[in-house]
Amino acid sequence: MSVTLDVRLKRASKIYRGGETVAGVIMLVCKEGLQHHGISLTMEGVVNLQLSSKSVGVFEAFYNSVKPIQLISCNIEVAKAGKIPAGKTEIPFEIPLIAKGNKVLYETYHGVFVNIQYNLRCDLKRSLLAKDLSRNCEFIVHSQPHKSKIIPTPVNFTITPDTLQNVRERGSLPKFLIRGHLDATNCVITQPLTGEVVVENSDVPIKSIELQLVRVETCGCAEGYARDATEIQNIQIAEGDICRSLSIPIYMVFPRLFTCPTLETTNFKVEFEINIVIVLHDDHLITENFPLKLCRF
């Protein structure tokens, strides 16, 4: 027997905040009447943490002390055992989005070593001979807006051979002078990161200039912490040996789901950084790093 089970939310954006009601319908489509042993709906919000392969073995205790952190766990019975008629059936539902106990609803975030996800799962139980049906639907949680207004403070930078760190043979470096500024490093997540970069001079031809957005995820427990930085996105803002003293705009939109307001808890941290990368013609990299603080208004 062909049966289709689906969970549809009333909000097309699927975005909710703590305290709001998640409403929608469970949709069942079957060609003939369907006998069932009950339909239930479960709302779950979980933080999943994991260690990178380089840290495995260093923190053996980590696996025992850090289990998935449950933020929400709520189960409701949508329909008692009975029969669903042939055709299309819609069962409405409403579940309040309230955290479990003293937990906080962190913003939805899809990272590499930290994942914060919220799901609705609908289960339709059937007889022993027929397979139970299950359907998942992810929805997005946004954190409460920041109350105090953030005043953007521009950050100026100058890159020369003398300002570089982690250089082995400073004497062999070509001469260059690169200036610029970021309009702010405390950023509103819904607004782009902006600024400009200017190459005043360079003895070596430049191949390209790139903007690299990096997530820095820290997971751990009392025994120790593992900190890992991974790239979210890389945008090329200049190609080839660009004109000297030409202002090149910096413009980057923060991607949804892969970024969230900067987060710091006892078990994990999610932070963000921006790298301005100048690639020289011989493929040498000059990188300037800026920590970012993201927040939501």
C-alpha cells in the first residue's frame, strides 16, 4: 500500500524564536484506508559535538564526558490508534518552542565539529507486518535580538614585511606595502562585512586577493579543549597584478546556517575570523587575520 507522510510548517521561512509556537500540518496521502496504531510528533533540539581526527586519543575522557546536549525534547500524541480514510488527510499541530529546564535555545548552526539542530519528527505506528512510517522536518531557531546597540568601530591595517609573523627568513621577503580598513569587526550577522584594501606598492607581481571566512570551534571538558579552525567560504576580490594605489572594496555576506552569533558556553565555543589573503605570483601567501564578533539585531 502506497502511503506518503509529510510534515509542513505554516511559516515558509521555517524561522522561529524561543517562546513562539511552531505550527503546521501532518499530511497523509494514501490510495485506500490506512489502519494505524497512533501518530506522534516529537520536537528535538540537540547540540552535537565531536573531535577532529588530530585530537582523537589526546582527550580520551572527552567521549565519556561530552554527550549530545539536549536543548528541547517534547513529544505529543497527534492521533490515537484508528483508521485514516483514502485520499489526502491533514492533521494540524501546535508545539510551543520552550527550552528544557534551565537550558538556553542556541541559534541553529551547521558546523564541522559543533552542530546545533532543531527537528520535528512524525512517527506513524502500524501493525507488525507493516513498516512504521517516520518523517523529519528541520526548522531554524534564531537567538533573541541583542538589546544594546553595537557601535561599529573601523579597524585600520597596514601589511609590510616587518608586520608579518611566522616568517623564517625575513631577509628574503620582497618589499610590499598594503593598507586598508574594515568598517567593523563587531558585525550584525544580517549585514555584510565591508571595508577596502589598497596595494600601495609591491616588488613582486600579485596573483590575487581573497577574503576567507573561518569558523573557530572549540569543544572540550575539564580534561582539556580541542580548538579547530576551518574555512566557511573564500571570495576572490581581485585578480592579477592589480593597479597600485587603487581602492578595492571588501564585501562579504555571512552565509545562513554556516554562521551564527558568536557563542561561548562551558562545553563549546563558536567564533569567527576573517583572513585577508594576498597571493603573490610565486604562490607565496600573505595573510592578515581579524577576529570577528557576530551578533543578531
